[in-house]
Amino acid sequence: MTERDRRRAAAERTESGNTLAASGTEEAVAPAGTAANPGDGIPDPRDALHRAQPGKPGKPAKPGKRGKTGKQPAADSAGGVPAHQGADDTPSGGRPRPQPGAGTGADPARAAGRQEEDAASARLRFLGAATRRVARGIDLDEIVLGLCRSVVPSFADAILVYLRHPLPVGDEQPTEPFRLKLRRTDRITDGVEDVDSMGGSRLLPAAPEPEAPGLAAAEQVDVVRAGALLEVLRGVRPVFGETLAARAALIELLGRESPLANAPADKRTIVAPLRGRRRVIGVAVLVRGPARPAYGPDDLLIAAQLATHTALGVDKAVIYDREAYIADQLQRTMLPEYLPQPTGVRLASRYRPAAETARVGGDWYDAIPLPGSRVALVVGDVMGHSVTSAAIMGQLRTAAQTLAQLDLPPQEVLHHLDEQAQRLGDDRMATCLYAVYDPIAHTLTASNAGHPPPVLLRRDGGSEVLDVPPGAPIGVGGVGFEAVELQAPQGSTLLLYTDGLVESRLMDVSTGIDQLCARLTRTAALTGPGNPPPLEPLCDEVLDVLGPGDRDDDIALLAARLDGIAPSAAAQWALDPRAQAPREARSLARGALAGWGLEELTDVVELLVSEVVTNAVRYAQRPVTLRLVHTDRLRCEVVDDVPQLPRMRRAGPADEGGRGMFLVNKLARHWGAERLSVGKVVWFEI
């Protein structure tokens, strides 16, 4: 035999040995369990365990015959050379590429190393997907749910999550005692996750209910000082349930009657403290059943990473909830807590933020009672969606209230607001509509500063846009504002709103206003002509003009039903400031009460009118106005040109005066005094 023949025979024997070695390896089957939740995108680390288990000796397959190219054909699924060791594994030079587990004694070590790499890669993929799911959560429930859904059933058969109650926020010192509350529990039953009937992946109810075997646990636990549970929590790192400290901690956490606390001492339980940025805020208990392999050292590392990401997410959620609460309270404080109910007007309002994540905005509305049974209706919009915008809005709203109490004309109010905005900064821009409704004269005097025009829904069901000159926004400076007086028919409905109601990225303001008018008309048609729709349902209907998906700005809405006051229910006189004025006032009031059929109030009204008019004419230089309005109550107003407000004081026995306002306070149901642009008004109601 030549040297060439001997080399060929040796090569054939070597190749035959490779085939027998490769065919004797089979993939091990992982212990019983369930697959990862479908659609979660989280790989199951047990898939890597399948590849990492040592193979069992299989039945050797017969070596195949060589083809013309010298390549070994792939074996079928019954044994032999795996399919991936076919033609593609032969280098271009014709020499077969060595395969794991074949040929020399070093190949099994190489195969074991490759299997370890596969297992480590699978663990990393699982951990990456799980932490991403936890990080996606914004609120507390989403984060805890993300942890439970990531762990069960891929990594554990059951999980219990306890969080500190109450949870500290930021740098706040936690309250005492150190109390843990069961926040959530998930589990699988018989290898299949049962969400509906068995309670997996659900929030625990406030009232206890029968738990699945192995998950019975206390709803709330007080952590004992110098106890085993506190020591485990201070250790921060996850520990196996087989240690003495961990078993004592489980008994303290779950109770002595819990099956988990009385389970055999093995590595099927992991106690993982949840440490946030500054302190331990909870603990998670991970459990595997007897049908699955116990935890290993690498699983402690996975549990530590999951606990860290969950704790940081909980910290983030708590801080976010606090910020959202502060923003919500700030916005609510800036807006009216309740609307007044002046005579002759019924009011309703709505406010909707642009989004749940941006609750603070610069939109506001207000209703301010004025002398003469009038009411000022205000709506405004500060540029931006931030705490700064809300702060500017609060200052402008306060200024508008102060200016309204001075009974200034609408154009003067906007002029002073414009000056105030310029004092606040160069870029403090806002729009505002200020209108004054007189229920006796049935008129509306309005002035506009770059705001969308008001819409009037008439009693007959028709709607129209009121022609109010737009003007320049507040903060521009150097511009004037114009006021117009419009008729406000009795029974009509006035709508003041911000541009968030009628404008979006897909719709301009004019189109939105047309849609608003059309919706008002359709809504009024449901109740029929002469029957205006109720205010509260009307506001809810109006909010859907753009639809929930098209809105990208705040909405402030103020609706006023202009019921008005009949002219016969009001009386007004001018009295010269002289000594006979109180007597004339008593006579005029007596005649008005007789015409309204209120003779039983004559004595009280004459006494109070006499006292108030006496105080007015004592210092007034111009005629004093006496006004009586009769609706569901009797209101009396006395206007003079003296800015000093009367004050109630207790007169001594020897004092000749000082008892007038004391009598008003005792006999009237309500009374007050307010400064006007020139003088003051003193009023009372009985």
C-alpha cells in the first residue's frame, strides 16, 4: 500500500468517528414548566437550559457515502449528523470543519463552553426584555405588573411583591413603623397560567379571599426592629430561602401558617429586597415548584437586577405621582373652586388639560358678581403649558378680579391687564375676553384681546357668533381695546371658551367655530324651540367638538344661561346728599315693597335703608344712588362717591352714633361693601 493510500484510509476512519460521535448527542428536555407569556417578547431562559444540558448517548448512525465533492450528507431527525453539519461546514479547501464533540478529546470541553455561552446569552436576553418591560411602566401598578408578568412563568412559578406603606417620596423621611403591604401576587397553576379563575396577574382585593396553595400571605406586615426580615432587607442582595436568616424572614413576612414559610429548606425560593435610590422600599419573593429545577447562583444575579430595576421604577413612579398631584392641585387652585350664582344668571364650566402628562396650563375662566346685579364673565389663555404659564395665569386672574371689583369698563380692564403682563416679562403673552352682563337691561358689554369670539345660543335653537372686535393679545403693549354693547335676549345661552375647543393641528379656528355652532344647534333641537338644553349636559356635549384624539391644547369653557331680571322687579333712584335724603329713601322703599307685595318687610327694610343712606350722605359730594332688586331675595344697594368703606364697631352706652352697620349685620342675611372706580357700594340682602 502506498503512502497516499494509507492517508486516504486514515481520513475515512476519522470521518466515520466524527459521524458516530455527533449522532450520539441529543438535546436534554428541560424540567416541566410553562412557556413565556405569549406576545410578551421575553425569551424563556429555560430554552438555553435545553441546549446547556449534557447529552445522552444515542444510537450511532451509519456513516453516509461520499459524493463527488467529498461532502458528508446531513442526517435526519432520528440520529446521525445534524443538518447544520452538512455541505456548508466544508471549507473551500475540501477539508471538513471540525464539529463540537467530534474527533479529539478537547472537543467535549469546547462544546461545553459553547453551551455555557448559549445559556448566558439566553439569560441576558431574558433580563434585557424583562427590564425593558419594567421600565415601560409609568405608574406604580404598571411597574409592579411588568415585574410579575416578566417573571411568571419564565423565571418563577409564583411571585409576591411587598412595598413599603406609605411609600416615601424623594428625600422625605419614611414614616414609622416600617410597614410592608402586599401589592401584587402572580402564579401559575399546573404549568398553565390561569389569569381569570385562579387570580394570576391580578391586583389583590382589599378584602382577603382564599389564595392558591403556596401563596397564602399576610396583607400587611410590620417589620420588627432587630428582626430577621429587617436584617435580610438591610443586606440588599437576594438570598436563597434555604438560609436560616431567609427562612426566619419568610416566617415573619408571610406568617407561620404560610406553606412557603414551612416549605423544605432548598433553593426554590429567593427573597429579593427592593432598594430604591436611598432606601429599601419593599421585597419580592420568587418561588419555583417541585416540577422545575431549583435556582442556581446565576439566578441570584438575575433576581438582583430585576429587583434593582423594579425599585428604581417604583421610585420614579412615586415621584411622578407626586408631581402630577402637585400640578393638578396647582391648576385647581388657580381656577375657581366654585362658581357664584348671581341673580338672573345660571353658570356652568369645564376645564380639560391637554393630556394627563401635562395637567398644568394657562387657560382660566371666572365669573365675578358686580353691583347692580350684573356679572363679569372672563375667559383667558396664557401661552404655553408649564408651571410658569399657570403662575402667570394666576396673577392675571387675580388682577382681573381686582379690576372687576372696581367696576371698570371692559376695555379698561383689558388695558390694565396688558400693563400687568408687560411688568411680568417681555414674552408674557395671553388672550382674554371680558364681558359684563346686565340682567335688568338684557345687554352684554364685551371687549376682546385676541381671543376666539363668544357664541350665543338663542332660545329658538339657533346659534350665532357674536361680532366682538378681536384686538391684540395681552402683553403686546401700546394698543387700545374696544368694547361693544350687544343685546342678550332672555333665555339665551352664552359660551366663552379657549382655542383648545375649536382648534387643532388638523383644523383651523374658523372651521372649529362653525362646528361648535352646528353642534349647539343640533343639541338645542333635541329639547325643541323655547326649551334651552340644560347647562351641564350642554357643556359635556360641547367638549366633544374635536374628538379626544384631535385635541392638543387645554380647554376652558364657561357657559352662562342669561335668564335676566324683569324691569318691573328693579327700582332705582338718585338722592341728593342732604339731611332729608334718609326720609326720602324710606318713603321710596316703602312704595316699592308695597308694589311687590312685600309689606311684611317694610319695617326692617326702612330701618336698614335709613342707616345705610345716612352714612352715605354724611360725606358724599354727589348724588347717592339707591337701588332695590326683587327676585328670590330682596337686594338693596347704595352707591356714593366716598372711597372709605364703612366698618362695623360696637358703640358705647354714651355714644350717639356707630350703631348703623351693627344693625345691618344683625338684621340682614348678607351684607358687604366694595370699592368702585369712583366711590363705593354698600349692599345688603334679606
